[in-house]
Amino acid sequence: MQESAEREQSAWRVFIIFLRLGLTSFGGPVAHLAYFRSEFVVQRKWLSESAYADLVALCQFLPGPASSQVGLSLGLMRAGYRGALAAWAGFTLPSALALMALAMGIGIYGDVLHSGLLQGLKVVAVAVVVQALWGMAKNLCPDTQRKTMMLLSAGCVLLIPSVWTQLVVIVLAGLAGLYLFKPANNVASAPLTLSVGTRAGVISLLLFMLLLAGLPLLALWVANPVLAVADAFYRSGSLVFGGGHVVLPLLHAEVVAPGWVSDDVFLAGYGAAQAVPGPLFTFSAFLGASIVDMPAPWIGALLCLVAIFIPSFLLVIGVLPFWVRLQGYRPARAALQGINAAVVGLLLAACYQPVWTSGILTAQHFVLGLAAFVALMFWQWSPWFVVLLSALAGWLFLG
């Protein structure tokens, strides 16, 4: 009984922390990972730098939104299933509710949010990502071999921009790590605490596959619009690698082609999704609220939001128990050293494109970004405070 009460209290704390992040984490998935690192590695010390890097590397392999899956994993490790749900709700609901409200007629984001404020948010995302890149490179690429792997990974991703390039780079880096690095025997360099067992993992993976195969058949058999929508968004969350912007073409094909949402409405919602914090997958709430065949806009929003995120829950619960056991083996840890170097390279590439190229356009932007970086790196101000100040500076001076 006491343990259950402690879990509930811990889950509530997880929700509050992720709610603050969900309200202030602008800049897309790469920036989200940087915010998570600052919050949970640097400030709260819930896990080590290497453990966090291992977790990010794992979520890069999984289909779905990598940053949301990292958040789910952190909540799961901290407070079990309730913690995972609390982390997802806190990080996701602010932007989901804002986009649902937009779809229900509040207005288009360009008429609501000042252009300078939006630019200020883009600029501070650059500072957040550069700070994370600095810290991760220092800890995860300490030698010439891993620095070289980092630079090669960044170059490949920038010159051959594709989600498949990212996956190939990570796999090759893991194989290179097997031959280049010799970690000590029987030492887990980055242990992850987890209360979920392998039995729950197997059940979760089986349920993931059952829904992926069964929902299309059920939607054809019953011919119900609610089932058809649930199937479309579940498949979108299950089959897209890279998350974020990568899911947009798939969602466009799923909702515009059958006439559920017009192309103009889709593009308006996509524009609004750039202006809100939190994961881009909350765009599904906007689309669900815009589908006229739903019983009510809020029902459509909730259905699509849950359907697109369920695969992430099932995959995280299904894979993490095996990952925790695997990472203690020497070959796995050697591969992880190479993978972590590649992940830093991916972050370096993303720091340039799209974070820098969309955020730093003028000398004013560079000065504001430099000030935000100094505030984060040297003055050690809280990220959420720097975000608010940068947004205010953008509203006052960049409009």
C-alpha cells in the first residue's frame, strides 16, 4: 500500500516536470532531447550522461517520435506505468489542446502569434541544441576515433538527407564500435533502472503486432469511420522512422486523399504545429478535430492523438526490458560507444539543418542566440526561463 502511494506521488511529480517541459520545449525533436538532457541529466541527475545517450540511441532505432519515446522511457523508469503515462500527458497535452482548439475555430496561428515571438523561439532552440551538442560531444566523443565517427556521421546525414541514411549510419557505427572499442568485462557503464519485466515486454510487442495487422482487417470488415481513422493513425505511428516532420507525408496521404481533411486545412494545421511547444505528433489532434465524420471534434482529436502514440507506448514497454539486459554485455557496450558517437553526429547535423538554417537568418538572430547560449552554458539559467526571455526579446525586437 505504501509503495503504491509512493508511486502515485512520484508519477504526479513526473507529470508536473513534463508539463513544464511541454509548455516551454520549442524547437522540434532535437531541441526536446536537449531540454530533456538539461532537465534530467544535468539538473536532476536521474540518469548518467552515458545512460541518457544509450536511451536516445535506442529510440532512434524505434519507429515513432524519438523525443516522446525518450520521455516515456524516463517516466517508466522513474514511476512505472503511471510514470510513463504522466510523462506523455504532461509533455503532449499542452500542444494537443492548443491545436485542437485551433481546429475548432479559434483562428490561424499567424494571426494570433507575433512573427517576432516565433523567431525568438526558433533562435533559442539553436542555443539549446548547441549546449546539448557541446556537453554530449565532450562526454561521448573523448577520443580521436569517436570524434572522427561523429564528423563522418554528420557529413553523411547532411549530404544524403534521408531517414534511411540515419539508420544506416547508426548501424555502421555500431558495427565499427564492435571492432574499435574494448570496454571492460562485466561492467555496465550506463545501467538503467526499470520495473518492467520481460514478460510484460513480450506481451507489449505481441499486442503491437496484433494491432498493426488486425486494425486494417477490422476496419475493412466493420466499415466504420472511427475504426478507419484509428487504423490510419495507428499505422502512421507504427511505420514512420524519424518521427516529427517525417510523419507529415504519411499523414497527408492518409487524411487528404480520402477527403477527411482538405489540403488547405492540413497546411494550416501544419503551420500551427510549428508554433506550439511539445511533439509534432500532436498535429494528429488538429487533424482529428478537423475530420467531419467524427461524432464530435474533441472525440476525433482524442482518438487520433491516442492512436498515433499507442505504438510508442507498446514499443518502449516491449523493448526496454531486453535493452536493460543486453547493455551489460561487452559486445553490446562496444557497439553502443560507436552508436553514441554517431548520435552526436546526428545532433551536429540537425544543429545545422534545420535548427540553425531556420533560426539564424540575420545578425540580430545571431546576437540573441549567442546571448541565450551564454545564459544557458555559463550563467546556468534554467532553460524554460531562457526560452521565455528569448520569446519576449523576439516579440520586442525581431517583429
